[in-house]
Amino acid sequence: MTKALVIGGSVGGLAAAHELRTIGADVAVYERSVDRTQPRGAGIVMQPEVEELLARLGISVPSVSVELQERQQLHHDGRTTRYRAPQWMTAWDTLFHAFRTPLSDACYRLDSSLQQVVVDSDHVTATFADGSSARGDFLVGADGVGSTTRTLLGIPGYITYSGYVAFRGLEPESGLPDELRELLAERFTLFGVPGMQMLCYLVPGADGQLDRGARRVNWVWYVNTPASAVATLLTGTSGRQFENFLPPGELTAENSSALVDLAREALPPQFGALVQHSTVFLQPVFDRAPAAMVAGRAALIGDAAGTVRPHTASGTSKALGDAAALAHALARWSPGDDLPVRLLEHFEHQRLSHLIGVARSGVRMAAQSRLGNTGPDFLTRLALPAGRS
């Protein structure tokens, strides 16, 4: 039996575990976080790759999603323009629990920070910060945009800042004012001006609730922000410097005040009120160009292989597609046989081509809204003085 090591226990890593178990592999998942309770990506648009894995696990889309009926454009003065556009929406934590629960009998080890990977002709060995190690026949790096696996495998590619930040909120529907709750219910709501875009939709409640009033309102607000302000925004209330994600409750009072002021000035009044009613968290939008996905007995999937902009709504579906394609390449392989190099090369070519296409599409979509370095900047007063870093 093939022993597979999956580095990264988020949704992509869980998908890899399911796909590899389907082909008969014994899978162990190693996650660097101490827990997996924080909403890392919040809302997720239901895509075919997600639907397919859910179906194979015996989980229906309606059981883990909120169905929206309309799409509405908010104008700066608060007016709305609406049209019918049915769509299913879910959430990161909802999918995490849907994928994690069927793996209750599999090894899933938290607080496992990868320190070393050794790939030889017969095995791959992963060593973790606590001194423990794991030996397997194949390793999958599903550890996100800041992938340690990618670095340790020597696959090139730097993370670059795109020029804008995604501020996010995930609030109980019941905690919002009645008029705001009625406006947003069963609708995908959006607003945009050059250098700024905000969208909002409902997702299941924290424990998967789907009843009206028990769901959550998920929003994301893309704001052009100078690179010199990113470190300030990623500094938490205790002074801790976060790398790629500022969790809920960590936005400092000064940064929160600046954000509320910007919302009051630049957003429609309904969205301004939503920001004020929310515990904001944020993710700067980074790009990591693809280079390679396979290195001997190891492979990268999801954001570890390369990123796509969030406007494509494809980050989760891309990771799941990668996982399924990798399992297909390894399906007839046994550890005592030669590595299926040609099948892995086909996997890499197919998935890199898909990744490059989606990534280019996302950059074009951002440019159309002047998100990034070609548009106006906001939150400039948070930028560090010249000469400081």
C-alpha cells in the first residue's frame, strides 16, 4: 500500500487525502496550525470540482450551501439595480468540516511545522519542528501561498504583492440591523469604483445552519493599498507581525478607524454600515507564479503550486482539481514499481496550463477594476515613513 504524506491540512490538503485514499493509499495529513478554527477564506462560490468531491462523499450541495436568487449592484447613493442570477454559496469552515469528518480514521496531526524534506529514489521523508519525522512513498505539498514544501523542494518562485488588500467580514445574519439583513438576504451584492471593489453574500452559519436568521453574511472588500502600508495592516493588536493573513480581532484600533473612515467616505451607506458592524480580518492579495508541480516523489497542489486572483472564484476548485488529477496519475502505481514519470509529467503539464490560464484571467479581471498598481491608492496614511520598513 502506498504511504502518502500530505503537508497542509486545509481544504486542499483534505481533498488530496480523499483522492489518494480513493486509489488505495494510506494517508497522513500534517498541518502547521495549532487549530483550524479560524475562517481562512470565508465565503466560497460553489464550483464543479467541489460538487464532484461532495457527491462522492455522499454530501449534497444544498446541505452545505445557501442558494442566492438575485444579483444586485449597489450605487454610491444607496440605490440598487437587480437581476435574477441563482447561485450556490458555501464557506471555508463548512467545507472543511464536510471534508474532515469522513477522515476521522486518518492521521491528521496539528502543530506540525515542516522543517525538512528529503526525496530519494525510494522514499520521501518529512521532518517537523518538534523533531519528529514521517517517511512515505509520496509527498503532497498543499501548504498554501507561503508553501514551505515548495521552498524545501527547491522549486523557484517569489511571492509578490499585487497592490491591493482583501478586507473581509463574516458576521451572524441575526446580528445585523433588519433593513440591512433584508437587503442582503438571498442576493449577491456588489459595488465597485476604480481601485476598489466590494461584494457580499450569505453562507451557512458557523455550525452549518441554513435557516434564515441563522446564516452568516460574508463580505470581501478589495482596496488598493500601498505596499508600504501592508506591514502596518498585518501588525496585530499585541504587536505580533502576521505574514499572509490577519485573523479576526487582530485589526488595531488605528487601522480599524482608518478603515471605517474610508468605508463611510467611499462605500454605499449600506456597505459602510456593514463594515462598522463587522469584526474585520484581512488578506493581502499575493501572486506566486507557477514554475513546476512535480519533484520526484513529491508534488505541489493549490496555492503552493501557484496562485490565482480571488476574483476568479477558483482558488478552492483549482486545488481540488489538482488533487484529483494527481491521484489519477498515481492510481496504478505501487511503491515497488518505478515512479510513473510520464503520467506525472502529463499531470504537471495539464494542471500548469490550467493554472496559467486562470491566473491570467484573474489579473485581467483585476485590471478592469483598476485593482493593483495601475489604480489609485487608498489608506495611504497608514504607509510607513520613507526609510522605514
